[in-house]
Amino acid sequence: MNPQGALVFLLDFAFSTYIFIVLNRFVLQLARADFYNPISQFVLKATNPLLKPLRRIIPGYGGLDVASLVLVVVLIMLKAVLILGIQVGGFPAGIGGQLVIYSLQELASLILNYVFWAVLIRVILSWVAPDPYNPVVRVIVQVTEPIMAPIRKLLPPMGGFDLSPLIVLLGIQLLQILFKLH
């Protein structure tokens, strides 16, 4: 029986899920996705309790929802501190700087993984020709199109094949390797 391991698992799951939802809010706003979509409505309702007060302190900048990014970083830091506190039984001295660097690396990794999986899901969906009015399909297309459209313009037509997802996925993998974000 390992109650400490179970607690770490539950904390990790709860924080990771909420971090993903807040990151979703940032990406949906960045991609200018339809906020009347049921998925977008869920994300709004799940994140508003923490983001509304935070937005009074941290305004947006240049069309970016800075408050949601700050909330993601704070949640990553809080998750790391809580899990470290449970596993080690305390907090090492001088961990502040390392925690900030870890949180920023984790944020970059999360964003790259988010885009990777969104593009991969879009590719898989293109094989089965889903209903274009399905809320999940619409969100995936709205999130990935701003990334894939510029690449599609650079590539010449390839006999009906869209190679832009392949270029995006390779680019993400390259960035993860270069910056050691795995």
C-alpha cells in the first residue's frame, strides 16, 4: 500500500487536467476559435473562476491572453512544489530560480505537445471524413489552421496530398530536440 504515491498521482492528474484546460483557453483565444462551440463554452466556464480576478491584475498584451499563460505557469509551479513537498518531505533551499526555469520549460513543452497532438488528431480525422459541424472537429481545425495555412502556401500542390501537417510535426520534433523539451 502506497498512500503517498496515490496522493502524488491524484495531485498530478488534477493539476495536469486543469493546466490543459487553461492552456486550451489560451490557444483557443490565440486561434480566434468560435467561443459559441460547446467545447469552448466548457473551457470558458472551467477557467473563468481563476482567470477573471487575475485579468484585473494582468491585462492582455498584443492580442495574447497573458493572464492565462501566467496562470498556467503558476499552476505548474504549484504542482511541482506540492509534489516535491510530498515526495521529499520538504523544500530544498534555493529552489526558486530552478522552479521558474522548470516552469517555463514545461510551458514550452506543453504548447509544443498541444500543437503536435492537435495536428496529429486533425490528420487522423482527415482519413475518416468526419462531420465538419462536429464541435470537436471544428475546434481542431480552428486551432491547427493558423499553423498549417502558411506552410501550405509555401509547398507546391502534391497531387491532392497536403504535406503541411508533416512539416509541422517535423518542426515540432526538431524544436523539442533542439531545446531538450522531452
